[in-house]
Amino acid sequence: MVLYFYEDCEYSQVVLNTITSLHIKDKFTFKDIRLNPDYAKELVELTGDVTVPCLVNAEGPMKEAKDIREYLVSNFI
């Protein structure tokens, strides 16, 4: 799975904290769109904008922090 994020985004932090709490960091490729402009371009190609956080899994992109957190908790607890 891929997580598009940036550190200063409070919604990204919700997702990052959930990933840390569940001890599942090894299941992700983390792409900080502020540190690497190519990641922002990838995100725009995938979703049409640069809104983060965005989790990309086998089902496609998921954008809302609340939905991402719910998905992670329900699939990794």
C-alpha cells in the first residue's frame, strides 16, 4: 500500500499515528508530497488533486483520514 501525505497535515498525522499504533509501517510505501514534487504529480494523476492523506491499496485510492483510519483498524486488528 502507498500513503501520500505531508508531515504538517493534521489529517495525515491521524493516519500516520494509526499506522504506528497498529505496528504496520512495513506494509506501506510512504510518499511525502512536500519533500518530493514527483509524488505530488503522481497523486494528481491518480486522483485529480493533491489532497492528503491518500491511501492507495488494491481497491484504489482512499482520501478521507476518517475512512482510512477505519479501514486500517478494521483490516489490521
